[in-house]
Amino acid sequence: MAKNSRRKFLQQLGLGCAHVGAASLLSGITNMGLLNAATAANKSWTNPANANGYKALVCVLLSGGNDSFNMLVPRSNDAYNDYQQARTNIALPQQSLLPINPLNPNGTDYGLHPNLPKVQQLFESEKLAFVANCGALVQPTTMNDYNASNKLPFGLFSHSDQVTHWQTSVPQDRRAVGWGGRLADIMHTNNGNQNVSMSISLNGTNLYQRGNQILPFSANYQDNGSTLINGSSSTNFYNVLKRQTLDDILEQSYQNTLEKAYANVISGSKNNSLEFDAAIANGIPIATQFDETDTFSRRMKMTARIIAAQNNLNVTNQTFFIQLSGFDTHDANLEEHAELMGRLDNALHSFQTALEEIGMQDSVTTFTISDFGRKLVSNGDGTDHAWGGHTMVMGGAVKGKKIYGEYPQLYLDAPLDTGGGRFIPTTSTDEYFAELALWYGASASDLSYILPNLSNFWGPDQGSSPLGFMV
């Protein structure tokens, strides 16, 4: 079969870049992940013992820049008045805010967006916490540093740069791999099964899970999570012939290194997808109701199903990536953000309920990230790009019902305001992610590889964890 015909045949089988097995083909071929993996194979890592059994980190990207100052809002009269005067027509009514009662009060009352009643319940039941004014930083940054452009992240207020920085936590390097990928480089050998990556993406390729050695397995939210060859289970003549022909192609002895590598990745992807599909099909069934009309909710449900099959997959460590898009609310901010908050509220609650149903609530921690926070001031009907913002972290191992970090004063020209209500973060992504990595099982000595800038903010000699929100 000619090379061009072989390529056409593979495309017809549906084995293009959308099909991902042990490694994403897009990452493995287009981004030369095969060469990275070959180089990284010469490295060795000391892997920490995972004495606490299965653990998973679930990263939820609120894509576009979540207006988190309308997610977690001051309710006390003076603080609310500052917020209202700055936000004008995009401020939420004070009486609409859902009250919360943090165990670590700072003298200000807070409330949640009115479309977060289930998040309110999770917070009040100590299953969820907030991290205030978090953002990408190279080092602790003052207003003088900002004005002097002293070691600032590349591309401040840019979507492409800032969403990259949140996924790599190396905001001075646009070429860095993801911090979740670097975590997987160290932790993946804890898993008995090396056929399926410990990094599972429900939204295709992403930077967060791309490491020097480990690339994500791409799962979908339908059926049993695997993208299989059309007719893979059919016994009719055409489909049997198609599968046999594909196997013949993949079993050829190729002389060209990249041809051989490509064939190996395709073959491994096919086999691993079948293994993954069978494991999920035979996993513990999930009875918890999810909103089947919402694709984000369905992705969260599939994540719960994969976690329920961890024994079938023979894994003790997994990371997940899920994206909820639409947060770039330059227009119709109140309406669009309210709809997104409702979707997030329903899916997070169903997911945590499902974990409790299968007894995995203490083994899984869910956390949110976003491109950036948004400006306090209105642009007329929406909000523009900013810097620091608030995040959520949820799970049985979370020291919930608390707001960690420093909630900024929400008035224009406040000490952290770089202009228009763009706040310098007071908690770095490094501190946020280090807390998660240590809970996950990474050792303190691993952190310099996972989070290269962490020593600018925290060190193990300080005698306490970076932020303290994990048990």
C-alpha cells in the first residue's frame, strides 16, 4: 500500500489527531512529544511512596476569565458599598447574595452569587473552600514592582499568556510544560497499569497535563469514555476486514524512526482505548443524577465513572482536566455569568455527591483555575481582563468553610489596584498548587521540579504548608 493510501486509510478509520490513547497523537506527533519522551526516558526520578491509597486531582478550567468578584462578594455594608460603587451596573444586589459563615472570619461578611446555592451548601458543610486573590506571579509583587515592570509574568491581561501561566505556573517562560504534567512525570510509576496515562483529559489536549515524559489520555463524555474505531465491536465482513487491515499496517516493520514511532503510538492507542473502555464499562455504576443536557455536567459524570473504575484500571494516582467555557464576558456579563455559575453549581454538587456515593470523597480534590480575574469597573455591559481572582477547592480532604489568602479591598485605586480594579495577586499559583501537590503525594524535594518558582514564596523549612487548606 502506498504511503499516501495508507495515510488516507488511517484517516478514514478515524485515527486522526482526535483519537488519543496512552498519549495524545496531537501532542505526540505535532508537538514532537515522541522526541521529548525519548529524551526524558534517560532521566530517573525518586518516586514518593503513596501510603494513603488512591488519590486524584480534578482541575476545572473556567475558560475565558471568571468574574470571580461576582462569585465571592463582600456583604458587610461598608465593603459592599465600595464594591457597588466600583462595579456600578454590573454589581449584584446586596440582598441577592447567598450568605456564608467562614470559620476564619476577617471582620467582613461575604456572600456567593445567587446561582450558587449548592456551592453554598458545600461550603457550609466544610467540603469546599475559597482561595482569594490568586494569580500567576514570578515573585511576590508590589505596586512599585508593577510600575517598574520588575519580573512580571509575560503577557499580563492576555488570554493566551495568562491561561498558559495558570497551567504551567512558570509565567516567565512561554515554553514550559504543565505543572500537572511535571507532577505526573514524578508520580506515574505509582500506578500498576502503565498502559493508560495517569493524566485523563475530558477536553482533549491541554497544557496543564503535558509533561516531559507523560502526556494525557483523551477521554470523551459519551459511552465508556474511549474514542474507538468505527465498527470496532461489529462482526460484519467489512468491519472485520477493516480491523484486520489496520492490524496488518501497524505490524509492518518500518525502517524510518518516526514511521515506526507513529505506528507504535497508533497501535498502543488502539489497544489502550479498548482496555480503558472495558474498565469503565465494568466499573462501579453511578446512581447520582447529573444534568444530561449539559456537556460540562456530563464530563464531570464521566470523571466520576473513571474514578469508580480505578481498581479495574489498576491505578493509584490520576489527574483530570475539564473545561467550562464562556467566561470572557465583555458583554451581557450579568446574564452570561449567572448562567455559567448555575452550570458550575449543579455539576460540582453532583460530582461531590457521586464521590460520596462510591466512597471516594476523601480521595479526590477538585480545584478551579481561570485565565485571570476581571476588572471591577464596567465597560458598559461587561468586564475586561484583569489579574488576581478567586478560586474554589472542594473535597473531603479540604479544610472547608474557610477563605484562604487575602481578600482585597474592592475600591478603585486601592493599594493593590493597577488601574480600573485590576488587582495584583497576593497568593501565587505556586502556593495554591504546592498545597495540592503535597496532599497528592509529592515530596517537598519534588516541588522544585513541579513548581520551579515556589521557593520565591514558600519553603518546607517554614514549618507549615503553603496555604493550609488540605488536611
